[in-house]
Amino acid sequence: MNNRTKWLMVALAMTGVAGAVVAQTSSSSSGAGTATAGAHHWHHGHRMMLGGGMLHAFRQLNLTPAQQQSVHSILTAARAQSQAERTAGDKPDFTVLSNPGDQNYGTALQELQTRIAARLQEQSQTQLALYNVLTKQQQAQLPAILASMKAKMSQHAASS
């Protein structure tokens, strides 16, 4: 398998998983509830989703009810946008993408790369919007929390 194919497979998996995680996260967030209940659902799939670590870290940042509602609104909007894109109908043609000898392979690959780049941009914008919900103090705490999470995941991976 060449590097381009490997990259394509990873990008497809990441895009699909991220979309599913956003959909699952938002659908399970029907109520903001308490800090623990409102934050608990954010961690699903955090290892896979771009920015998911930040969402998981929010559990440790003691968000106010107003911040929880803002996070919920941002995730709901991201989910709606993702759902609209999935139902738009112009899905990648995986039969063409699976066959580099197909005459339409180059076009299909370019369309998929454009789609993936747009999805990453949307995820980045969502992540920035979530970050902006935090106070300056919470933003300052975030790197240490993320570093701790990374250390725990590395330790877990080493013991597996």
C-alpha cells in the first residue's frame, strides 16, 4: 500500500469517526444538567476526534452552567452542520477511490481531499469556539490537563 493510499484510508477513517462522534456527542447532550452530567458525554471517542481531548478536559475545568450551555449550543450547531453534509447526497465514490486505475480516480481523490480539508477546517472552527467559551484562567489550566491526559494515555498504551 503506497503512502497516498494509507493517508487516504486514515483521513477517511478520521472523518467518519469524527462525524459519528460529533453526532453521538450532541445527541446524547439533550440536557446541560450538572457539571458532571453535562460534561460526562463529551468524552466519547476523545482519542479519535480532533479536539476531543479538549472536550474531555472540560470535565476538569468546572464550567459554569452558562459555559455548559454555550458548549452544548456549539456542539449542537456542529452536529447539525455535519448531519446536513452527510445527507447532502454527494458522497465519495469509494468504488472509484478503491481503484487507482479508474479514469475518474484523480477527480474523485481531489474531491475527497477537498471534502476532508473542509471537514478539518470546520472541526478547527468548532474547537476554537469551544476554547473561547473558557475564561482566561481555564485556558491557562488547559495545557496542564491535556498534558496529564496524554501521559495517562501513553502509560495505558505502554501497559497494553
